[in-house]
Amino acid sequence: MVKAADRAKNPARSSVWLERRTARSGGGPAGLDRDRIVTASIRMLDEEGLAKFSMRRLATELGVTAMSLYWYVDTKDDIIEFAMDSVYGEFDLAAVEAAGDWRERIRVLALEYRRMLVRHAWMSPCAGQYLNIGPNAIAVGRQIHWAIRNTGLSPDRQPSAMSAVFQFVYGYGTIESQFGRRAAEAGMSQDEFYVDAIKAFRDDPDFVEQTGGMKEMLDERASQGSVTAVWDRDFAYALDVLVAGIEAMVAREAEDIRRRT
């Protein structure tokens, strides 16, 4: 465990979950607690993003002084870590446990992860900045570990398979969430924004020749009538491709072992 005062000296190895925090004497500010702080933080992060988030703005949102927040946390990073772990608690782990084999577990976990990233666009840029070792994150990580372990891949291949699936989901969910945010900022639905964006270059003669080979694919996507339908269809198929790839690698490992024996 580390002292709160020492965390700033080595931020790469520090986390609020490793902190040994000196207890405050007396009672905290009336009507304020960590759960309320985290709930308000998530709401602000969802609405305004990381760039505008600050202790001062959070205090104003809660109707307290900025110093009141320091009764419960030491830094803004503390709050972000608590907020991150809170949204990991949105994973439906009961649905994961109720799923059948490893294939279905991976699909449920991947879908839950994607939904989280889309609901909370600020989560993507936080990846890699924090150790992310809160109880909810660890519970999700445990389910991912079990699902990958049950594929039958050898232990040295399991981390690679995990990366293939969940880094794909990270990238997919990040792009989807940013697209949705951009459309909202433009005051448009995702469908309107997509159609407008496509027209911006498809109707420009300078781009016709360059995009000629893409016409069939662009027309097919436009024929779906809904960007959401395209997001869902492409995600499901890409995930099927990854699951099939894991199955193929398991079969290859088994064949290699058979040949050596």
C-alpha cells in the first residue's frame, strides 16, 4: 500500500485502490459521501467529457465547496478511478455466468464491454492511464480470464487471444462512441450524420474516381437504413470471425501436439 502523499511522485505505479489514506477526524460535510461524488462525476463525464471535468466544476454541481471534496478524495484522479470502477459495475455478470460455453461467454462479455464504452465515451481515453484494479474491474477481468482459459488454448497463447478479442472491442466501441458524440454535437441523429458525411465526398467529382471501388460496399451499408443496424451487424460478424479464429488456433495446437507424439 502507498501513502496518498507519495502517489504523485510515481503516478505510473499508483492507484487509489493501493492507497493508505489517513483517516479524517470528525464528520464529513453534511449530505456528501463518496457515492454521491462518484454518481455526479459520472453524469458530468458522460455529458461533458474528460477535458471539462474538474474538482471545482464538480463541487459546483454538488453545491459544495471544492475543499469539501477533499474530505473523501485526494485528487481528481481518485475520482476518475472510482468512476471507472463504478461503470465496470454495469456489466451484467449474471448473464455472463448464465452463458453456455466459452464462445457464448466471450460474446456476452464483448457486448457488455462495447455497451459500456458507448455509454461512457470518456472511458476510452482513460485506458492505460490508470491501473484499473478496482473490485468491479477485477470481477470483469476474472470472467474474461475464465472464458479465455476455457478455449483450450495453451497458457502462452491465451493472452494473445484475449488481446485479439477485447482490443478489437475497445477499438470498435471507441469509434462508435466518438461517432455518436460527434453526431450529437452537430445536433443530428447518427443516421443523419452518416448520410450527410457520405454525401460530402460521394457527390464531389474529385472523389468519384478514388472511391469507385468502394461504391458497392458504401451502397450496401447505406441500404441498411440505420447506422445502429450496421454497428450491430458488423460487430456480431467480426466477433464471429474472432471466435472462429480461436477455434482454428485450438485445432492447430491440437494437431501440432498429435504430430509430435
